[in-house]
Amino acid sequence: MKGKKQSGMTFIVKTITNLIIGFMMVFGAYVVLYGHITPGGGFPGGVMIALAYILITLAYGRKVVESMVSGVAGSVGDDIGALAIIILGFIGLWIGGTFLFNFLPKGTPFELFSAGHIIIYNLAIMLKVGMSLYIVFLALAILQRVVVTRNENEEN
Amino acid sequence: MTLYFLNFVLLIIGLYALVFKRHIVKKILGVAIMEYAVNLFLILLGFRKSGVPPILMKDMDMATFIRTAVDPLPQALVLTSIVIGLGTLALMVAMAIRLYERYGTFDMDEIKRLRG
Amino acid sequence: MSVLLPLFTTIPVFSAILMLLVGKFDKKYFPRIWSILTSLSLLFILAAIWGKGTIIHEMGGWKPPFGVVLVKDNLSQLMLLVVNVVTFLTVIYSYSYMRKYEDYLRFFTLFLFMLAGMNGVVLTGDLFNLFVFLEIASIASYALVGYGIDAEELEASFKYLILGALASIFILFGIGMIYSVTGSVNMADVARFIIDNGLADNKAILMATGLFILGFGLKAGLVPFHAWLPDAHSSAPAPISVMLSGVLIKVLGIYSLMRIFYSMIGMTSVVSNILLVMGSISMLVGAFMGFGQDDMKRMFAFSSISQMGYIAVGIGIGTPLAIIGALFHLLNHAVFKSLLFLSSGAIQTSTGTRNLSELGGLRKSMPVTSGASVIGALSIAGVPPFNGFWSKLIIIVAAFSAGYIWLGAILVLTAFLTLAYYLRFQKNVIFGEPTPNMKDVREAPFLMLMPIVIFAVLCLLGGIFNGWLISNIIAPAQSVIMNQMAYISSVLGI
């Protein structure tokens, strides 16, 4: 009896993925937002969020994750993150005379909204790094599909 | 001192894998191991025996903090270096997949012969 | 005025990302026109800051040695001129050359990132920032070399990638060594620390010196680290060969070596001797291997190795006259090697081949391209009144007057060998009778001809007005690079 070919991995992997994904996303967001007080910042947080999506790709297959965040949306998010970083730097150049000048109020130390523009940079870097890793992995997954079908065609 | 020596051994292992192995993926892993070794070397430079992480908390005395914390500057350098290594590695993997598509083999010696 | 300095790196990056966004709607015209506008605007900004002495820009308002600092002195000014002019003419050339690859968006995006990386390497005053910009330019160039994905260029690009990554790892190791001794990565601060504490023959600094020569020598294509250069330069598309051979090996290799060994660590006799030996061997290897090549671009690549040897020898000799010769040869080589690679791309587009055995008699069917190639070949061979003659003469005179008799003899021998194989190139490609499959060959399109003609005119003008060039552009660069104390005091403000 032949059923439909199942994409992704076994039922155990899918269940564990369901449980862990929410935690990964929340922890990644925490690392990004508190980047100026605790260790972390834009890059590790972005990597964690991208890893959450990569886990969905491994567990469920490429089509499921493309319906959540498509390749085009990832590419556009990537560009918007990078543009945000540069435009913020230009605003600093305009206001303060040096690139990346910290022009927002600094607040009191050890609070969430302190240290000026660092929190906005962390968010922009999270968007850029997360989307970059995600679309690189998606591109490699598409390439792998091309190579496997070529090998199958050769064997037939 | 032994830490630096072991780090150097890691660099040599990566260099060995890069030079003497013929499979493309093993060469890429050799480059990755060498990058880990150099990043580890940078972090080891700031290490201090019985030191605290360089995170300033609300009720810490500045003088003891400066005396006992490890150096945070190499850690910032390493963060950038890891990102650069990620970019290079992604490019290498993509190129290895394209090479396999084109030549049908992962063996570096045969790819050299094909070029002629 | 210092507010204009970060624009050299941020405007290309901003343009590249904007091109990626807008390119989803218009793939054909927007990338090309926007790239031309970007490199043109950089030329205007360069004209605005030209000749104003040393300009310092502190990023984010943090003073050195705590913050990253951008420094433009006369040497950076010369390198910025070379990089931006060659890039502008190459972008105009690739407007019509890249038509056969059909993917403008990714090409021009990577191209602008490479430009941003090179501008950053030239302008920075901080060691780790140098490494970051070096990596940006290198990774963009790895991807650009492997651009023709249907042909065997992938293997050349992979070899270049592996060796380039190895060089970068060794450079980072050297930066770590310097940090462990001096406690800072700011170049002027390291120089001040080494001078104040008398660390000139410290073992860690010596190891860092060795690692830097290894890493940057590989990026410059000096022997024995030249293995990637012939494959990468000949397999890349023609505009990328121009960028690689005309600017990238000079900025990432020779400029970085000069900045590190003249402004930061201090030039010792060990480093001078190593550069002399590596330069001499590069000259001879490049000249001898250039003879047996059938592929035109591979011959040009070996010639690049040879000319890089000339520049390295000039830096190694170390007298003011030698450094003037080396910098002038750097400027000249960018002009005539770009001319030669651009014309090889035009020949390949029109005739479909670049093998010397298949070409012949192009002077009738492609008059402008052949005339310009003849000018380029005569310039690089060192024939007066073109510019190559003067720069090679200055280096040879400097070698003899500094007492290096054998070195001067090797320089003269290499000049004759260069003349010989470029004469062979001219005989095979341009003069003689057309071979049977060269009958219906037409001239290259206008947008490809214009940069070729401009470069040829620059070769002629550089030869005629060499005195003006040397005293106004080269000599300030030379006087700045040999004056380490002025660099330290202008950056640190002490």
C-alpha cells in the first residue's frame, strides 16, 4: 500500500519542533532587545531567529516554510534592514558631523530605553542577519533539489 | 601557555585538512577549522585567570571591575570575524555544489585534470 | 570637509542595496545607469577633497585610539584617484559588455560592494577595519570571478577563494599578534607604542611581520603566492579582470604593505630584503612564463605578476627616488593593464576567441581597438614617449644609485623580456594577415571603445606630462609615506 510521499522528517521531529520554535523566537527577540545591557545584540539574536526558520525547513520541508516567509519577502526584508542601518548612519552624519553619531537621548543606564540609537541598530541588524541566513539556506535547499533531480534523471 | 599551544595545534590540523585532503568538502571544513582557531586565539589574548565577564551590573565597583574583568575588545573583534567567516563559508559551499553539478565529482584532482 | 570621507564607502553600499530593491521591478536599465551615476558622484567628491592635506574623520565622535578613525593623506589620495577613475571607466565599459551574461543586477551590486571595500581599505586608519574592508572587497571579487557559471571558470574561482581565505586567516592572526604586544589596533597608536617602548626587534612583532608579508603578498600576487592569479585573471569576465589586475592587487596588496610597513611597524632591513627577493623572483617568473602562453588574458596575468615585482622591488629599495618610481609605476600599470584587458574583452566579443594562435591581422577590421592595444603594449614594454618608460627608468636608476648592481641588471633584463613577449602579442594579433575565420569581424560597440580610447590617451599624456604628474601627485604621496612621525601626530593629535 503506497501513501503520499511525506516531506520533511518523522513525527517525533515535527512534535519537538512545534514545542521549541516559540521558545527560540522569544529568546531571540529578548537577546536582540536587551543587546545594550546584556551580551548579545543584533547578530546572535538574528541568527537564532533564522535558525528557527531553518529548523522548520529541516523538519517540515521547503514548501511549508516558503508559504510562511517566501524567498522574495526574505530578500526584501534583507534590503530594508541594510538600508535602515545606512540611513541611520547618514542621519548621524547630518546631525553630528560624524558617521554613526549617537543622536538619540541616552537615558539612564541599565534601563531598556537607554544608550541612544543602539536598540534601533540591533533591530535592523536582526532583520538583516536573520533574513540573510534564511535566504542563503533556502537557495542552498533549492540547489540541492536541482542536483538530486539531475542524479535521478541520470539513473533512469 | 598550554592553551596557546593547543590553539596552534588546532590551526595546524585545519591546515593539514586543507592541504592534504582531496575531497572538496573536507577542504572547506579545513578552512572552517582554521577560522575557529584564529578566533579562539583572539579571545585567548584577552583572557585573565579567575576573571569575570566584562558585563557591568548595577551594583558593581568600578575599580574591582577593571581589575578582574577579561578584555572585551577582542570579543568585539571576534564577533565581526565570525560573521565574515560565515559569508566566506556560504560562498564556498555554494561554489562546491555548483562544481559538483558541472563536473560530477567532488575530487579536487580530477577537477584539475579536466581543466587542461 | 572631513564629513565627506565616509561617503566613499557608504555611497556605494547604499547604491548597491537600493539597486537590489528597485531591481526587482526593472532589471535591465536601472542597475547600469545607477552604477554609472554612483561612480561619477564619487569622482566629484574626490575632486572636492583633493589636495587639502591630511583629513581625519572620527567615526561616531569617538576619539582615537578608542574609536575607528578614517585618514586621508596624500598616499590615500593617489590610491583613491586610481581606484575611482578605473572603476568609472570600467562601469561604462560593462554597460555593453555584460549584455551577453544577461544578469546585470547581481553583477553591478557585487561590483559596487567591491568598490566600497577598496575605498575603505585605502581610507582607514585602524587595523581591524582594514581587515573588514579587505574581506568585503575579497568576497565580492571571489563571487565576481566565478560569474560565467556555464564554463570552467568555477574551478579558477574556487582556487582563488581557498587561497584568499587562507591569506585572510593569516592576516587576522597577525593582527592578533600586534594586539597582544601593543594593546591597541589603531595604526597610529601601535606606531607610537612601538617607538616609545623600543619594540623594533620584539619576537611577536617579527612573527606578525612574517604573517603580514604572507597574507598581503598573496593578495598582491607576489611569488611564491601567485598560484591563483593566472587562473583567476584569465577566467573572469573582462571588466572583472580589469578590476582585479588594475586595482585590486594593488590596493589590497601593495598599499596595505606600504601602510603597515612604513606608517605602522617601521621598515626594517629584514622586510626590505624580503621584498627585494620576492619582487625580483616575481619579475623573472612572470616574464618567463608569459612567453609560453597561448591565451591572451593568461599572458596579461603573468605580466601583472611581473610588474607587481617591479613595484615591490621599488618599495624594497626604500630610497625616495625608488618609492617615487614604485608609486608612478603603480599609477601607470593601472592605466595600461586596464587598457590591455579591456581591449582583450573587445577582441573576444568581436571574434569569439582569445587564443593567440587563432587571431591575426586585426588592424584592418578593428582599427581603433588595435591602435589602442598597440599603445598599451608599447607602454608596458617601456618604450618612450609613453608612461611606462619613465616609471621603469626611475626604478632602474634608483636601483643602480642605491648600489644594487645585480638587481639593476635583473630589472633591465625583465624590461627586455617584457618588450619581447609584447612584440609577439602584437605580431600575432594585430599585424600580419587575417586568418580564415577572422574575415567578418566588426569593430566593438561605442560604449566599449570609449574607455579604451580614454585609457590610451591617458597613456600618452602620462608619458608627455610625467614631470607634472610626479611633482604634483606622486611626490606628495612619497613624502607622506616616508614620514611616520607626521602620520602619528596628525592622527593622534599630539
